[in-house]
Amino acid sequence: MDIMQKLINRSKDLSEQAKGLGEKARDLTKRSMESTRLKYELAKLEKEMENNMAGLGTLIYQQHRKGEGMEEDIQRLMAASQKLEQEIKNLEEQIANLNPGPALCKGCARELPEGAVYCPNCGSRVVEPIVKEDRPAAAQKEDF
Ligand SMILES: [Zn+2]
């Protein structure tokens, strides 16, 4: 294999490698965007759940106070809340699948808070610097 071929192959390897890193970064971005969207949905459902619970409380209070049946309303709100509870559970599962477990620090193996760039315990940098799209071009330039 002559030197020129070697250089061409090396440059191909580098650009393949860079492409892989770019895809990984894009995949991570996609997952993080999806996770943010699901968390937003989850917050909305949790708020709705809070309203339902407050509504249920009011209905039960009225029922006791007036001594008359609010059963129909209570049943309706109960059914809606149970459905909501299931939806919340589903969303939480989806979010957990997008974020498999808390990240661990490579320096001290402690759990890292979400979105941490540096470990709060030992100060190690825990987030890889973002892969820039212009890196492969720069790497190829060195070969010529
Ligand atoms: Zn650490």
C-alpha cells in the first residue's frame, strides 16, 4: 500500500469516525428534546391531577356538609383521575427510558445531578465537550 493510499484511507477513517460522533451527538440531542417535551406533558398532567384532587376534596366536603349525594360527580372525577394517573405513569416510564438511570461520575462514582457539567463532589468534568461539525474538515486539512 503506497503512502498516498494510506493517507486517503486515514482521512476516510477520520471522517467516518467524526460522522459517528456527529450522529451520536444528534441522537443525544433528539433524546433530550423528546425528554423535555415529555416532561412538559407530564407537568401538565400533574397539574390537571392536582386540580382533580382539589375538585374531589371540594365535592366530598360538600357531600358531608349538605348531607346529600354527590356520588355521581365524585365517581366521574375519580374515573378521570384514575385515567390521568395511568397516563402520568406511562409518561414517567417513557421519560425514564429516554434517560437510563442517573449518570455516575467517572472520578468518584457518585450519582450526578441532572444536567451537571462538573461533579459537585470531586469537581471532575463529566460532560464531553460538544462535538463540532467542522472538526472533520480540520482533521482532513492536516493530511495535505
Ligand atoms: Zn466526582
